[in-house]
Amino acid sequence: MKNKELMKIAKEIRGVITEKQKELDLTFVEETHTYYIKDKKGVVTTNFPSVSTVIGQFYTPFPDQEKSYDMSEGDLVEQDELLTRWRATADYANSQGSRVHYLMEHNILEMYGSYKEVRMPIFDCNQQQTEDGDRMIASGMNFVQMMHDRGAVLLDTEMVLGSNELCYTGQPDKVWLMYDKNGDLGIVITDWKSNKPKNFEVHHYTANMLHPFNEYKDTSLTHYMIQLPLYARLLLDMLQGTKYSHVKFLGCVIVHLEVDGNMTEYRIPKKFTDVVMTMDPLPRIEHVKEFKKLQEYKELERLRKLDILINGYND
């Protein structure tokens, strides 16, 4: 009975969010990874940062340009080869992760009647990636069954969220509806992650995060602990002023899927989520934007100098 009730509520909330998206002119363009949204003046803008950019305010980014230059002792060709290897490694992992996420989203939506199409990302996986990914998918779907056993039903996948009060945007992997022990309706945010285990671990070189998370180490796990509650803030903001403004935030679960088929749940502590839910979400956002622009400029300069070195001319 409760399951049917939650399914009905989930459909209604999706409708509420759709209306809110129309009100905000909120859209997402997959090809350019661009969000469009009305600001408080009613002007459509693309300047609101996504959640991944928001997270960038709370750690010191890896200086790949400077590090690769130092490791190559100033040799531009050697630096280019090093950066190419680093980026190829990242692309390899991202391709496998994209396939895993796409197929799991397709599978779970199929369980709920395929009420919307799944955007198919670009990925190119070899046999090893496919076999490893299939084991991840199996354990990921086991997690779905665990959520069902806990009394949850899917609210939606990859919801396009945004707020002109909070001034950022994002898309949570999975949002669930369930009743808490007191019988109150609430949401749970979950996300499947397919990183290598070492990215979740603390090493001798691991630095601390920046305020207000400076007591935590700069790992992928900590980044995700910030990421998921940020999605919750957006969703709850979009529900304000509607019949579902009373919905509670019940928590977040990071689901780490490994190539051997193992799965680990990380429930984000309430103390941590309370900080994310109440902090200024954009304390250093201009610094992050300027850093990105500087890195883009440095990359163009690096390529220009490399071209001069190899081809022997300067435009």
C-alpha cells in the first residue's frame, strides 16, 4: 500500500519539478554540458556554476600544467607526452564509468515503466572495461534492490535542478522517496561511483580540504560528501511554495562500485550534511572561475609554444 502511495507521490513531484523548470526556463544541453536558467532579474543566464564547480571551492586543485612542466624539467615535448598519458588515463576511466552509469540508469528506469528516455553518453570500452563494468552493474542493481527492501521508491534519475536563490545547478544520479521511522515523507540522494579504491583513500601526500571542511582530507570521497547534499538543497528549494514543501531530507548514500563486483555504502554523517545544507554555497566561486580561465589560457600558451618548437614558426 505504501509503495503504491509513494509511486503516486513520486509522479506528482516529478510534475511539480517540471513546472518549476518551466518557470525558471531551466534546461540542460548535453553536448556542451550547459545549464540555462533565469536569474532573479528574469534574465536567462548560463553563468550559474554546476555542483562540480561549486565543490571546487573547497579544495586546492591539482596544478597539472606546473607539475608536468617540473617533472619534464622544462622539456615541452616530454611535458606534452606526460599530459597526454594523464588525460588518456582519465578518459579511460570516464568511458567505463559512463557506460556503467548509462546501463544502470536504463535498467532502473525500465523497472519503473521507462517513463522517460535515458540520454546515451559517448563511451568506447574494450573487452576488459566491459567485463569489469558488467560486474559493477550487477552490484549496483543489488543496491537498487536494497533500497526497495528499505521501503524506498525511485523519485527520478538525473533530475535537472537549479535555483536562482542558491545560484547553482546540478543533476543528482538518483533521488528516492521513502517514509522515515516517524512516518514522515522524505528524500534520499544516492550516487554510484566507479573510482579506483585509491581515490577514496588517504595517502601521505593527501592535503586537507578548505574551510569549512578543513578537518577532512582531500579525497574523492570527501568531494562526494559535499556533492550529494548540494543536490538535496536544490531539490528542496525547488519544492518550496508547493504542496510538497514539507518533504524532509533524510540523507545521502555514496555507493562505491569496484571492478571485482564488491560494493561499499558510505552514508554521509548528519554533522557533515548539516554543514553543507546551511553554509554559503558560493564563498569562493569567482576564484574558481578565474582559476579555470587561467588554466585554459596556460593550456593555449603551452600548445602555442609546442607548435613553435615542433614546426619552427610563430604566427
